[in-house]
Amino acid sequence: MTDAPLLDVTDLRTTFDTESGELVAVDGIDFTVERGETVCLVGESGSGKTVTVESLTGLIDQPPGRITGSVRFKGKELTDLPPAELRTHRGASIAHVFQNPQDALNHCYTVGWQLIEAIRVHEDVTKAEARARAIDLLSTVGIPDPAGRIDEYPHQFSGGEKQRVMIAMALVTEPDLLVADEPTTALDVTIQAGILQLLDDLKAEYGMGVLFVTHDLATVSEIADRMVVLYAGEVMERGTVLDVFQRPAHPYTRRLLACLPGWGDGPAGEVETRGGIAGSLPDPTDLPDGCRFAARCSHAVSACSAGDQPPEIDLTDGHSVSCIHYEAGDDPSVLPATGDAETPVSDGSSAGDDPDSTRRGVIEDE
Ligand code: SF4
């Protein structure tokens, strides 16, 4: 028995060799996932969240990618494993659910055939036993009349049902960790809640940890225990969902929350005006000095653009922030309202005060 986290990521850095030079997608981030908890990586497109999860289990080709740092899973270092052993680990203990079930299922074969094949790759069972297990899995993920529908083709399933089938595929090995990368983004809003509830139920039933990637803070509030806010490959803020939503510290987190309909009525809403986020992420092949968010930050001071990304400061009980305005133990809800006389800093390419471009800057889908 070990007290080590289920997943322990330390100083993970993922870069790519490109014609424009080294592209830094993930720049030395840390986080953990425990059994029975859901941790959300959240940020806008290009923040590094998908590359982060793909870096964990060898889904990034090296080269052109280069991954450094430590990824410990159940106490075992994954970055040292040869590719074949890593694939075995990934298949048996870590399962992925991707954004678009349409692309993940083979439309030439029945859903049952695909599930039975997946089961027989991992288990030494007869076809009849695998078929019985496949029906059981379809039932577990809420497919009605699973015995009757197992011989149907993917096109006979709705979008939400296809995603449930993909979740059934992920459960074949009874994984310890489920990595879900925007699993509800391609679905109608009316069926997203059902999928989120299903993942939550399965987490409890299987005792899994869940690492959930999303750009949608409403989804974070529904499913996560803890959240890690990423921006340009760096962690800007982390904490329990309750604490970060009630007392967001980082200007970026505050702007993300201000994009949420209905947010702003409570105490936390007083810290930031409603609207999108003007400007865009920095060029990952030419990252700026200092805080990566400085060009878009209305609280920036000249010191923000010098040195490295500010270190993460512990505020309270696992709530931490990367911003020069905070010191250890500070109240997350107190942040200077404006920058100094030289600010706000502008990169010249951002939308500035143009209200139209501000609206365009609202966090967008991957
Ligand atoms: S105030 Fe400075 S350090 Fe803090 S988020 Fe803004 S630019 Fe970054």
C-alpha cells in the first residue's frame, strides 16, 4: 500500500521542433490526481491542456516532440518505460475518452464487434463470454436494450450514445485513471449533463481517478473536485473548484469566470467586470519574458514583463496562484484594481479597448 498519488506529474515540459524554432506547448507544470477524484485542466485553445494529457501516455511522437519531467503513475515512472511497455500500461490502466466519438468508432463494424474485439485483446475469454461482457458494459453506460442493440452499427446510435459506447470501450480494462479530453464538446447541450453524470457515477463505481480536459468552466463546476488553470503552457492558478470559483485570484481566472452567464451576482463577481478576454495567447515559438498573461492583463505592472513566469504562491489550503501581486497566505479575493502608470501592458496585437474584439476574445472551443 502506498500513499503516493495515483498520478503525480512533476515539471512536465513538452516542446516540438518546428520550422519556426522550438514550440513550447507545456512548460514545466506539476499536478496530481488521486483515486476517486476528478481534476480538470482548464484553459482556452492553445493553453497546453490537450498536449499535457497526450504527453502522459506516449501519444506524442518523439521527434518532433520532446518530453521531459516526471510522470509517476501508481508510483511507477512512465517516462523511463520503453514504448511497448508504456502502451501496455496505457491500455490496461489508463483509458482515454476523446472529444469526437464519431471519429473514434469504426463505422464498418457493429458496436458489439468493436467492443468484443477490445475485450478479447485484454482478456482470455471466449467470444460468447466477451459478448456477454459487452452487453453488460453497454448496460453500465446506460444504452437502453443493450442485448438488442449490440449488433447495430455506429450510425444507428445518437451522438450521446456513441460517446457512451466510447466510455464503455474505456471501461473494458477497468482502468485506474480515465483521461477525458473534452468528451462533451461535440454533443448537444441537452445530453452533455447525462454524460457528465455518467462519468461521475463510474468514477465512484470503479474507484477511478479522472483527469478531465475542458475549456468550459460550466463543465468544471459540474464535475471537478479540483481545477488547474493553464495558460500558454503554464499553471496560472489551482485549487478546489469551490475555492477557485468563490475566490478566484488570478486575473486570467477572473476573466474566464466573467465569461460565464450568471456569474457575477455573488461576492466573487464583484472582482471583475463581465466580458470576454481581449487579445490572444502569445506565440509559443517566441514566448515573452515574465508573466505569459501580461499582454492581456488589466492588472499588469512593468515588473510583470521581466524575468520568468512568477512562481506559484500558496494562498490557502492548496489554492495557489502565479501572479506577482500575491504573497503566501494572502486572501485570494483581494487584488489591485489597476496596474501602475505604465500599464496596462499591450503587445500591440491585442484587441485593446475595442469592444467588438473583446467579444471575439471570449474563450473558444479547441
Ligand atoms: S498582474 Fe502581472 S503577474 Fe499578475 S497576472 Fe497580471 S501580468 Fe501576470
